[in-house]
Amino acid sequence: MKQVLHLRVNGQAHELYIEPHKTLLEALREELDLTGTKHGCELGECGACTVLVDGTPILACLALPIELQGREITTVEGLAQGAELHPLQRAFAELNAAQCGYCTAGMMLSAKALLDREKNPTREQIRDALAGNLCRCTGYEKILDAVARAAQETGDEGNK
Amino acid sequence: MLRLPPFEYHAPRSVEQAVNLYAQHGADAMFVAGGTDLYPNMKRRQFEPKVLIGLGALDEWRGIVKHNDNGVTIRAGTTLAQVADSSILQTQYPALAIAAELVSTPQLRAMGTLGGNLCLDTRCNYYDQEFSWRQALGFCMKKDGVICMVAPGSSRCWAVSSTDCAPVVIALDGRVRLVSPRGERVIAATDLYRDDGIEYLGKTRDELLTEIILPPADETKSIYLKLRRRDSFDFPILGVAAALRFASNGEIEHARIVLGGVGSRPLECTEAARILVGQKLSREAIDAAAEAAWKPARPLDNTDSTHGYRKKMARVYVARALEALGEK
């Protein structure tokens, strides 16, 4: 039976009228038209649907909106500030870290959580933070490079 | 898109409410904590509960509490990430922090709970498949069918215990608290498991696992090693938990070695432990214990990699675990 749920996504409050068995992934893509969050395996094995809940990466395909009321959800659409890209988005674009791009949104959110808690992450920390995000195109090196570049950039901005 | 089957959802605020809700709905209901095991299984139609009792909103559901005697209680809803990051566990019960850190991926460790990992459904290549795949093959006895695809002549299911934390909690002499409307009981962690792929838990379905209780670590050293194809993702195809307590003269006073991923329940290597007690951790003692540990391991051809390799690696990993404890 459908019921009214309240979700905060990218700083905006939304009222949804959905069934309790709809996952966060379905709610984002099909109710809120936030299709930046990708559906990959839908079984918790690929990381394509990674979003942040109160700053922590989780999988939208295995989360229920009914359990996330009152929490702050961040999707890839919440990264840019208006026309200003997030340093991660800039770095991914400039270093060609996306090929088919399907894993990119999830990668960037896992990386954002890392950069928010660790200003100067080591290569190892970046690898650990992205361990739950599969990429079938790039071989990962450019993705790791892009996160390192973004870390450097945000670190530099912080030092100004 | 793979979607969940419809269900009615309840979010009780107390353990009492949770177990009473279960009593009300009976076999139509299931408890769910992090959902990282149950929801994929529901999407594959391995479970189709009409009622889900979500445990995330329970008061006092998360947290690690130190006892006066230096033991600890870990509430069942503590996430695997919290277990892995706990400084008490890292220093006193390192095997448990290591095991939690090795479960799946950062996202799933942030969602999944210790209680959920201990109750993880047994796994099998013929069971963990989508409905249409299982239907095309004619279904196995664990869900919707009558035969075992791995051992067609067998009268039982051989799905594999694939929890990383259970072997550790058993090796650490842990106990678990189970609560139902009939009351509560505390049992040894080893008694939480049965050697059957379908009825793999030694608790009734209406009992809720609420706490994991570890005795004081004292001088016990512990470790967990995990074998899998991809180091950042997979379930164990072999897990080795070892806990040794040394006397002041360097002799082993107490030993437990428990294997995961080799049968329908965690496998305790009692003979290997018996060999170690009263010995110093010499090369000879390690080799003798490893030799004794791998014999009872009987992995079948129903997980990743070959069962012959997994059995051989049981000896190698037990030896490595003991060597690492000797170096600590």
C-alpha cells in the first residue's frame, strides 16, 4: 500500500507517495527523476548506485526510503554548485577518468566521502575508498589519478 | 530493473515490540537489519516475506559496551564498519575487527550489521541465482525444489556458511543473546549454527539475536585470514579464525581454530586445538595443527574456485594464521 514518505535529497525536501518495498534507487530514478544514480547489478555487487547518506556511501539498490526519512541524501546531481563543477567532476573530465561513464557517479560519491574526511589521502586510502565500485572500462588508474588530482585541488583551495 | 516483492513494513522501537510483531505475523514475517543479505535474496525471490520487521529504529540497537570484567557486549545492530573501526576490538579482539573489515565493500559494511553477518543465509552456486535461472534448472531443495544440485543423491542441503564473523566469534568463546516473546536465553556462539544448508541456525525463527558477548580477552591473541578471488569484494571461500591464550612460560593454555566457508556451519578444528594445548608455538606444532585442521574440511563444488584447492588451502591458511600469532 502506498504511503507518504519524506526524503531530503541534495538539500531539498521531497514528499513521496510510494510503496514501502520501493528501493531508494527506484525512488530517486523513477519518482524524483534523478537518473544520475545508475542501476547496475541491483544486488549490492557493483557500486553503480552509490549515494551518500549523512555523508557515508551506501547502496541505493539495497536501501529503503522508509528507513531514510530525516537523513541527508546526496546524489551525483548534488555535487556541482550551480554551473560550478565539483573538483572531482572537473578532475574526472580533464583526466578522462570516465569511459562509458556508468560507474562514474558512484565512484565520485565514494571519493567525495573520502575527501570530506581526509584532505590528503594516500593512493592506498583512495583505493580502499573505491573498493566497492566496479569499473569495467578504465582499469581504474585514471580514476585513482582523478581522485588524487581533486584531493590536491581541494587541499590547495583549503590552504588559500 | 530487479525489484523487491511487495511487503508490509514495520519499524518497532523496542526489542519487545519487534518480537511481539513477529509472534503476531509468524512465518509470513522476517526480521531485517542492514538488508544487505536479505534484499538481494528477496530480489532473486529466495525469500518472499509478506511482512518485514525493520530493526534499524530500535533503541539501543548499536554500540559496543565494555564490562567491568573487561569482556565486551556488541549489540547486534552495530554495523560492520563500526566493528572494524572499534579501538577496543582492534586491540583486544583483533580477529573480529579484521573479519568485519574483510566483509564485502565499504558501502555494504556501512549498511550491514554484525548480527546480520552472523545470521547470513548459507550460499551455493545453485541457490544464489535469479528466479528464472533457478527455474530453468528445475530448482534446488533450498528453495522451491526437492534435490540438491551439488550432491543429487543427498537427502540434505549443502549450502555453505559464508559469514566471516561467525568463525571468529566462536573462536573467541563468544556467546549470543536470543530474545523471543517466550523469554530470552544466552547460548554459546557455536550453538547458533547447525550443519544443514537450509536449517542452518540453531535458533527458532521467532528469536531475535540482540547481543554478542565476548569474554575478557586477557592474554588471548587472535587472527582471521580470508581466501577469496577478489580481495575487495567476495564472500570467503575459506576463512580461518584462530585464538590462542599463552601461559607466562610461552606454552599454549587454550586454543580454538574455526574454519568458515567449508561446510554448512563453521567447522571447529578440535583436534588441531588439542595438539596445540600444552605446546609452545614451534614450527612442528604449527605443522601438526595445520595437518589436523585440514582433514575434516570437506568443501564441495558449490562456491567459487575448485573444492580441491579450497581444501588444500585450509592447511596453508591455518599454518599462516598460527605463524602470524607467533609473530605477534
